[in-house]
Amino acid sequence: MVSIVSLIIGGAATLLVEHEVVKPDIENEPSSNRDPRISGDNYTIAGYNSAYKFIHPILSIEPVNESEKYAGIKKNIEDYIAGEKQKGLTSASVYFREFSKGQWFGINLTEKYDPGSLLKVGVLITYLRMAENDKDLLKKEIEYHAEKGFRFPEEHFKSESVSEGGKYTLNELLRFMIVYSDNRATLFLEDHMDTTVFKNEFTDLGMTPPRFSDPNYTLNPKEYSMMFKALYTSGYLQKRASETALSLLSESVFKEGLLKGLPPNVTIAHKFGEFGNGTMHELHECGIIYLNNTPYLINIMTRSNDWNQLSDLIGHISKTVYDYNASAQVN
């Protein structure tokens, strides 16, 4: 079958490519059975019905209204963002949720951004879901070759990459994609994944599915956060697969965002994404910070013409939230 493979992320442009893909023998659940969001009187429940008749796995439950507990720190961050806008910042959005009681707050949540390499988490989830039906899938070894004449988008934040002619298992390619945000490994993985499973994943999680014919695909910060919520609650993948995914995300080498200013021993499962068109840049990072007995999720999405400003802004907001929660635990 001919499928459209999704985005190569992380640089000057979004790339859409057609490839011949052999579809694995894997069950795909009908969209008519999906019920991604149900609202109650006081809580919003994000559920995943799939094709099951008698069960309704829950991905996330949180109060409809933002928490008064975090009203002060939200105002602090809003004032900081307003100050950065005086220095050239175009836009910034924040979604925060702590997991013990589901309390949350959001800033500029309706703004949408190019997710960039954040979508690599979607590719990871796709492979782990495919592996539930093929236990040996991730052990499969492939020789890496870049497409002739293909020019990868320029990345601002560079790291390690796969080597031409190197032999890698799919597990190793997933590691390059997540830990080092390697675009070359990502394209190769996309060439071999079931794109129907990938697209269904977004619908299943209550997210806007990728529109492969539209290079301007965007998500808002709360919408994207469903991927991390689904991994944390293990409501979409099997428990071991969810644990594997978050463990891999905790090894990410990117330190120019959420980790700026945090203690070196903090455990955080995180992924960053970048997008740039030459004059305007976007930098985002979503992660789960494992702060003692109160883990929390934070997703910060930003836009301006200055990479350093965006990196510093994400770091400042992350540290502000971390210090507040750490202090609250002590007191």
C-alpha cells in the first residue's frame, strides 16, 4: 500500500514524503468506537474506548476548573512572559498538571504551535503498540542508508546521529530518535512503521490527527500533553511498554530547556521540539518531573526570533514551578 509518512522534525521546514510501506498484520480499532473526551459536572475525563465492548480505559481525569492553589504562581509566570514580550517574545504557552490530585493551570492554552520533534514521542508509542502484536519487532536489525539527494532540515540543537551503512535494531533506532532527537533515525523509523496505527493513536488520545497534506499542522500545549498523560497512566500501552517509553525519555540528553536550573539529581522524562523558518523560531518541551511523591507534568511551547530567549524562558518557568512544588512539599 502507498502511505504518506509523517514529519521529519527539527529544522527549517516540515517534510512530507510518500513511501511504499508494507503494513504489518495488526488490528486497527474503528474510529466510531472511540470516545476520547467525556465531561462530568466537576471533572474532565479523557478516555480511550478502542474496540472493546465492556471496558473503557481511562487516560486522564482532572478538575474542569484550574486550581486556586496555583493561582499565585500562574500570575507570576504570566507577568514574566509579559516582560519577555517587551524583549521580543512573540508567544508562550504553559500547561501544568500534578498527578496526585489532578490540579492544573494553563496559560495561553488556545495558541497552537508546530510540534516539531515532539511528534517523535508519537512514533515511539506507535512502535511500542506495534510490538504488542509482534514481540520480536524491536529486535529486527536494519542497515541504515539515507535517501539519495535528501537534505535534512537544519537543526539548531544538534546531538548524536546514526551512521550511513550502520546496522541498527529498531530498539537502537528508537533510542537515537528519543535520546538524541535524531532526525535520520526518525525518518528511517517512519519508513517502516504502520502509519494507520500512528494516525489512530492521535484520535484515540483525543488529539487532532496529523493532516499529512498540510505542512502547517499545529497542536496546543494541553492537547499534546495527552501523550505524556497516556504514558504515565499506562492507559494506552501495556504497563511494561509505558515504563519503557518513559524510561527512554528520561535519558534525553537535551538540557537547554526544562532542566535549566533544576538540581542535577532530578528525574525527568522529557522531549523537546524545535521549528524554524529562518526568521521565526519555536522551541517547546514537555516532560514529567518526578518530584518525590508529587510528580507533575509541564509543557511549555514558545515562539520568537531568538533561540536563546526561548531556551532561557523555558528554563526559567520550569525552575519557578519546580521551586514552588519543592517548597510546598517541605512546608
